[in-house]
Amino acid sequence: MPFIYSIGSFHWYHTPLTTSEEHQQQIRALPEVAYVQPDVMFHLNVEHNWGGHVAVEPSSINVDSRLTSATTIKLAGDNVFVQQHPPSWGLDRIDQNTGEDAIYHFDSLSGAGSTVYIVDTGVNPYHVDLVNRVSIGPTFVGNGSSEDWNGHGTFVGGVCCGTQYGVAKNASIISVKSLNADGSGSLSNVLQALNWVNQDVTTKNIRGKAIVNLSLGADYNQPTNDAIEAMIASGIHFAIAAGNDGGDACSYSPASVVNATTVGATNIDDTIAAYSNTGKCVDIFAPGSGIVAPWAGPNTTDATLRLMSGTSMASPHVAGVMALFAAAANYTPIEMNQKLKSIASIPTQFNKTAPAWKQGDSVASANLLAPNVLYSQPGPGSNIIFKVGQASAAVRYLPSFAYSIACIIVLCVSTL
């Protein structure tokens, strides 16, 4: 009898099946089984390379000056702080409707009281831009080490919540490692990580103040979407990278989750990044190309920085803004999504530079976020929440041989 995981109304277990199609069909035909999904792989949403990390240096960005320029944070008025010469253009861009002004404005709370779960390759808790605000959750991949040997998770945490490089400078971070050093992890790894996050949020009673960032992706699969929809229904906010195939985000998970906030990427000139997925499943856009943030991994120090591009970099900008809003007020996930869209704007360049095939109902109605550059793409969509069974439901096995295919089996509520 396997362990049955439960996230709200979503209940599942992980088991090997035989390669026999007849056997698999028999499993699917069981009255308590809603569906069976092969245990597919997830990868990072970094430009041009889901399987590893890359550094991309756009010619329009003077990296050296951004890394070495002075950045000063000071009180600018009642409950308002400014960061002069923010070290990454994304910070500078998201706090006003047009362009950059060499200042990042943020409120005095700056995310204090909100918690951002980074489900990724791990986060270095000793990095100077993150120290004292990172808690280490469990590891669901590899040998159990929580260390970030890839760097991606530390980067994402820095964009979201770094003291100098982040949006929500006082938010708490919890690292939940579900991807290994090469940036990959299985569906079962990710589902177990989400299950733990759901339990941790429940234990701490922080629904409404908890944000999950997922800068990872795989081809569309129902278990991922169902698990996240169940967590959203319970009050947990999600910022999700749209993916970097330059295609339709609805073809990927978790980018296609209807009630999450799915984030595409923009360039420094407010154009949509060519690599960014688009379409009706993308809710908003944020800076994603040429972003500077903390880095970790082999041959690095606790002060290493890197410049990266991808929707992986755009999503934590939005997660950081969610943390700002969640710290200041109580929002349901649907209200949070609407809030982001309501304060967004549409740069002139946004539609003019989008390829024709990317235009239409997805881009023509696009908005941007406020604190600011997050563009919204509202569009019709269907809710794919799948009602699945109770954890106490009986799980039956058929005789089988030569187990070789790992699968996720979701239990059906209709048999209870």
C-alpha cells in the first residue's frame, strides 16, 4: 500500500506500472482511479536551456556599471523608501508606468509578514543578499542535500526577496528543493514539494500570506495543474513562469494553471522577449531579460552575482510584488491576480514589437503591473480543477511483472 498524498480535494500516489498496455488500461479502469499520469520531468525556465543554467548579456546593458554602482536605500516620505541606483533594471522598471528613473520605490513593510516558498534547486541561506531571511525546507530530489548546486533557486530568491536585488526586501523565504544540480526533477518530486508546502502553510496558519514561486516547467500534465488549483482554492498565491519556448503557455504545466498568475518576460525596452511563451494562459509580463541577482553553486562565494534571462527571472518579480501586497492587506489568490492586472499598464512598444502570431486576444488586451511593469493578458479559459478522492479511499493493485514505468495515480471521488 503506497503513501497517499492529499492536497485539498486532490489525492494521489506514486507507483511503478508494467509496460503492458493491458495492465495500464486495467488500472485506469478501476473505479477509484480518476486518471494515470507518467512521472514526467520538469526543467528550469531559463532562456534557451531548460536543462541547465546560462548567462546572457544583452548589449543594451552595461553589466559592470550595474554591479558596481552605489545603491542607497533611504526614507523618502511617510512609509515610503527609495533605493537609488537599483542594481538590476527590473527593480527600476516595476515601480512606475514608463521607463526607468534610477530609483526603486517600496513601502516600509517591504513584504514583512509574508512568506515566499521557492520550489526550485535550493537557496543559499548564507548569501549576503539573503542572509537571516531564508529557512531551509525539505529536499525531494537527489541525495537529500539542501544546497543549491545549480544557482537558479538562489537567483530566483534574490530577485523576489533579496536585500539589494529583490522586490520584497523583508519577506521570509522558504527553500523547498525539488530540482537537482542540472535543473531537472520529476513530477513526483514537484508534487511532493507542493504537498509539503501545503502542509507547512496549514501548520503555520499563513494562508493569504503565503506565495509559491515556480520557475520551472514541463509539457502540460493534469496532476500538476490539479494540485496547484487545489492549493489556490485554499488561499495560497502562485507566481508561475510562462516558459521559454516562444509558444503557447497553455501547452505547458504549471504555466497553464487557470487560477495562478502566469508570468511572461520582457526586455529592457518593454518589448516581449522572443523566447517568452505567450497566449491566453499568460496573465502578466515582468522584466526577464538581463536580470542581475545572487548566484550559488560550485566555485562561487556568498556574494556571487550573475546576469540571467528567462521567464524564470520574470516570475519572482511578480512573486515579490505579491509579497508586498500580502504583507499590507488580505487578498484571495483571485483578488491578488485582479489587483496585479488593475495596476498594470501597456507600454507603447508592447504591441508594436510583438510578432503578428503573438497578437490578438492575448497581447492586444495586455496590461502591465504596478509596482509596475507587469503586463496582463486576460483571456477566456476553462477551469480544469479535477475532483478527486478522499485519502481514505481504497487503493487496489493488479498482479504485475517487470515494473518499469513510474506513474502518478489520482484517486476519484465518485467512488466514495
